[in-house]
Amino acid sequence: MDNHRKLFLEGRRYFEKKDYEKAEKFFLSLVEENQDFADVYNMLGVIYHASGQFSRSIECFEKAIKINSHYTEALLNLAVLYNDLGQYKKANTLYSRVHSRKSKKKKEKMDPFIKNKLANKHAELGDIYEGIGLYPDAILEYQKALELGPKFLDIHSKLALCYREEGKYAQAVKILTQVIKINPKYTQARVQLGITLYAAGQKKKAIETWKAAVKQNPKDESAKMYLKLSEGKAA
């Protein structure tokens, strides 16, 4: 039992660091020993979804749900996968299963808890795609997340950064400007807006933006660094 616990904890540690290759090895060791851990199958499902192994991902999520039929996270993860595959009927069936346990409200009105959960799941997938440079896929996931959680400013910012990396500067600037308008104290959005403007060749506006970021938060080292660098080059 101690060995099983050690394998699980090590696997989860790598999983949380998004080192999925190492995490998978620990989880498969548990699975090979016929250990029915719903959490392990759920995490394997996430790993296979991220790597495009959709059949294996579905199989793992289903095993997690078979072990624990009320496993909300596995139900949502499988629903997100079906939704990505265009199998909307199956996705809606799973949404309904979760929704029926969380709320007795009208069916057409999704529980805010579920919406936020789903938004975060799409955002997590977006983070994975963004981390490996698959920006178009990341953009799609962040857009799906924002359809469910339109007030998540951090996801708006992540979407803008992906547009920037795709060379779509106007869209990135528009999103970041709106984020700052909603929350003027969001210093990192100003920093990223400055980077975007600089990349688009609008150096004067970039410097003005970084100056505003430093004024907003004098302790923000990244804003001061970019400002110093840009002013040095301008000189």
C-alpha cells in the first residue's frame, strides 16, 4: 500500500507540473497492478486528451466514472472531450448528469458552478496547447472557456497573448485594452499590452504603456525591465 501511495503521489506531482510523460509512467504502474483509482484514470484521461489520443482518453474517463459514478471532474472532462470531438449529444448527456446533482433549477439554465468548472477545464487545455506552441488550438479552448466564463480577465489575457504569437496584433491589443478598461489595476495586462505594441512596431505607445504600468505598480519588475530596455534602445 505504501508503494501504491508513493507511485500515486509522484505521478500527481509530475501531473501538476504538466510533465505528462513522467506522470503517465507512474500512473500506468498503478494501473498494471490492477489498482482501481478513479483519480489515476481521470488524470490519464487528461494526459491522453492533451496528446490527441482521444480513444484512450475516453476509455480512461469512462473507467474513472465506472469506479465512481459521481466523479464530477471526470464527468466534466469527458464532456469537454466529447464537445471538442463534435459529439454534442453525448456531451450534453454528461452535462445533465452533473447538473442534476448540483441543482434542481430549470434545465435550460446551467448552474454557475458547472459553468465555471467547464470554463476552467477549457482554459487548462488552452494552457497545455499554448505551452507547446499550438496557438490556434489554444485560442479555440480559451474562446470556449470565455463563452462559459466571460468575466475571467486572466483568460482574456491568455487569449490575447496567443493572438500576439500568431501575429494578430490588432486583436491582441483590442482584448488587452478592454481588460485594462475593466480592471485598471491589472498591471500585467498593461505589461503584456506594451509587449504587444512593441512587437507591432508601435514603440512609443509601448513605452507609454509600460510607464503607466510602473506608475500603477512601482514594484512590478517586469514593467521596469521592459521600460529600461526600450528607453535604452530609443536613446
